Amino acid sequence: MPFRIHLAFALITALLLAITLRPDERHHYTFAKVQASAQELARQPFVPLPDILPPQLKKLSPAQEQGIFWKETYRLWRNKGLPFQVDFYHVSNEGHTSPQINTVDNGGAHLLAYSPAFFNFQNLSFQPPLPTNLGYAGFYLRYPINKPNSLDGFFSVLGSNYFRALAKDQVYGLSARALAINTGLDGKAEEFPEFKEWWLHEPAPNASEIVLDALLDSPSVTGAYGFKIHPGAVTSIDVHATLYFRQRVEWLGLAPFSSMYLYGENAPEHFGNFHPEIHDSDGLLINTSKGDWLWRPLGQAPLFQIYKFTDENPKGFGLIQRDRDFQHYQDMDLKYNVRPSAWVIPHGNWGKGSIVLAHHPSKDPNTDNVALFWHPDQIPNAGDRMDIDYTIEFYMNDANRPPLAYSNQTLIVCPAPPPPLLPPVGPIVGPPLQKNDTPPIPKPGDTTPVQFLVDFIGNGMDSLPANEPPHLYLHCDPPETILRESKVEKIGSDNAWRASFTIIPFKHHVPTELQCRLMQNTQSPADAKPLTEEWTYTWHQ
């Protein structure tokens, strides 16, 4: 009996690692072959991955589906004791297509075969039995990222072209994507490219990184993607992509993210939730080609919003979960306070384009309603090839992003209390006020005054004496916007500095663009250097 058990296990393991490539191809796997496959695929009509979910699985509830998991016994590379090991997702109502998955070692590329025996179905039984050729919906990588003796999941691939990653001590939050097409474009359906094949490179026994390759396909574009993944306190992913265009793509998004923002501090609507805040990311951070740092806090979207930040060869951008205080979320299970921030570092010449932020209204914390990507000005045509390289870093905190003081809170009071009829305090950029002039008094039916409180903290701000406040730079557009009651003061035990100001928007349904930052208090404001990042916001009334 022990011999038969050992033989059965050996046969299953052999099935899992079955070799399907022809002998003359086994020893010649290269990334160039993935590129060649993508180029050839672009010459052919697009064929989507089929829906392979059998009827027996379509009837399962979400709770039953979550009970189906990969057996640790069959974890890929477990029998070799490698530092990276892999579990696989079963096809389900969430993931009902199956990309081909291969492993790559010194012997070449090998197709991973499927068997229901590799999964624990938690006492579920199926009549008829499940097919033996289903394949996998995706996979997740394991590594001792938190403790030396614990293989924790830190990188997940499931559906379309999405992938998620974690740094040490984090839980999953926002998703990265390989490519975004027509995301946030009015009047045209979004196109979702899909990974149709993967190659998982077997790591060395002492490896601290792992390499994955993937073949991308969609109606408009194909692509070869190479990922070099380094897990740790910061999990970094080096991405190289070669794209081949079947047709002209007007609205292309490179290095995209999808995230969720339901509400934050002092939001007017909590949709019946008791948690003070619910979001995977609370702002957009940009490091421009000129070295400027811009922060755009996310807010509760009253309507679909899309913003473009134009640049040429940006130094970096990302969606950040800046608020790490558990008390601000009060969620023991979903742990929003330890969800990843994600930062893109472009390599090479990205040219002219825009960092695009798209934000949809949402009432559902399970729906990604925020998208971010780089949109190049140069539109690719049918037959074009595009190569792009970048690094994504998933992390908890980074004191050098930005190296200046940063905004840790934005509070909005609407309607604002009636401001005193006094000229603004400090150097203000905006509608000029002549000496001895008095701001006009709003008339009935005018737009409502709105007060903004923006707090800055960190990187030297706490050492500034309270009686020597920095100068406030403030700008608004349209220029007809009225500015009132601006001041800067030190607050709280954390030595934060608060910039407060009131605006009266120009007119209803005309967005007001706002920018502010704190500057050195010098004799010549023109020579003052910034102490903080630049806070930007769009107010809709």
C-alpha cells in the first residue's frame, strides 16, 4: 500500500509538470519567442479566451467558491524547497477563462496540466465529475516576505490583465494592470486586454527575485510582457513590454492602476457604513520632469471626473494610501490602513503625454472606481510597435516621496461660515485686491462660500516656530473666483501646519481648480523655496 500511494503521488506530480513542447523546442525558450508570438498574433484576428466554466460550477455561491483552494501538497516547487512557490486559482464565476500556464527551467518550457485532484473542494461533489482539462484561472506567488518560516502570498494574477502585489505586513488593495484602452472615455466601451499565456521561471534555491513572462491579447493590441519581481519591505516589479498594434488606439493607458475610493474624512455620505473612512488609496502623487511634487487628494465623486496632468518624461507617479492610522478606519478585517501604495518609475524616454486620473461615483466598496495611467500624446497606429520599461514599487511609507512636507489631511466646510470682510493674509496668487478694497458681498442666488483646511506635516515643518508661519502660495482658476480669509497656523501635538482659505466659486457647474503650498518666509517672496508639495484640488458646485 505505501508503494502504491508513493506511485500515485509521482504520477500526479508528473501530470502537473507534463511537457507539451516538441523536443526540438524545449531547450530554446527565450523572451524573444514571446515577442515573436505577440507580433504574429497581431497579424491575425482577435480570438478571446473561451468561457470554460462548466455548469456544475456556475451554480456555486461566492462562499462555496471561496472554499475551493489549491492543496499545499501540490504547491509548485514545494518538492524542491525553493524560496518561491506557487498556488493556482480554480476557474470560477469570477475567473471563468483559463490562460495557458507554463514553467521554465533548464530543460525548457513545460505546460502545467490540470487535475481536480490538486484542489480541495471542501466536501463539494459534482455530477457529472469536473472535466480533467479545465486549466487555471490564475495563480499567486508565495515567499517568506513576512517571516523566514512562512510562505505568504504576495503576488496575484486573476482575470483580464490585472495583477496585485504586496509589501511586507500588507493586505491586498489596489490592482496594477498591463494596459488600459478607452478607460474613462465617453461614448466608447472600455477594452480589456487579457493575458492568454504565462511562463513562470523556476528560481534558484537562494533566489530573492522571480521572473515571469506573459503574452497579452486584445482586439486592438498584442504584447509580450516580462516581469522581474523582488518581494520585501518594498516589493518592486521591473516591467518590460513590447506592444504590437492591430489598429489605431486613440486613448491608450500605460502603467495603469485600478483602485477604490468610497469616502474619506468628513465625507457627506457614508452609505450606511460606520467606518470613518473606506478607501484603498487616498490620493494621487506626481513627481514631474521638473522635479515638482504634486498631491491630488481623492474625494467623494459627485459625478464622473477625469483629470489630465500634462508632462514630458515624468519622474514618477502613483496612487498612495497615505493615511496609516487605524483609528481613521476602524476595520479589523479589511485593514484599509495597511493597503499598498503603488509608485511607477518610468525608464527611458516616455515623451510628451498626460498622467490621467479617472474617478467614477460609487456606493460599493467592492468596486474599483478610480483609474490612473500615463497617456502618450503620440497615438499608435495599426502596425506600430511600442517598447516601454518601468518599475512599480508597492510599499507602506516612503519619507522621500515627497522629500518636502506633505499634506496629511484635507477638510472641506460647505457652506463655509461667513468670512470677515478683510483682505487676504500673506502672499496670494489669484484675483488681485487693490489696497483698501473690500471683497464683494455674495448676493442671494450666488454660489456658496466653501472653506478649505489643508494640513501639512513632516520633513522639517515641525521645527518652524509657531510665531514665524511660512508664506502661503494659493492659486485658483477661473480667475473670477473670489478668495477670502487665508491664513497659516501651527496646530496640534504633531506640529502640523494648517493652510485655511475660503473661496466663492465663479458660477454653478463651473469647476474651480485650486493649488496651494507653503513657502519659505523670506524678505523676497519671489526667492522663497517651497517647503511642501503642491496640493491640488478641483471643487465642483
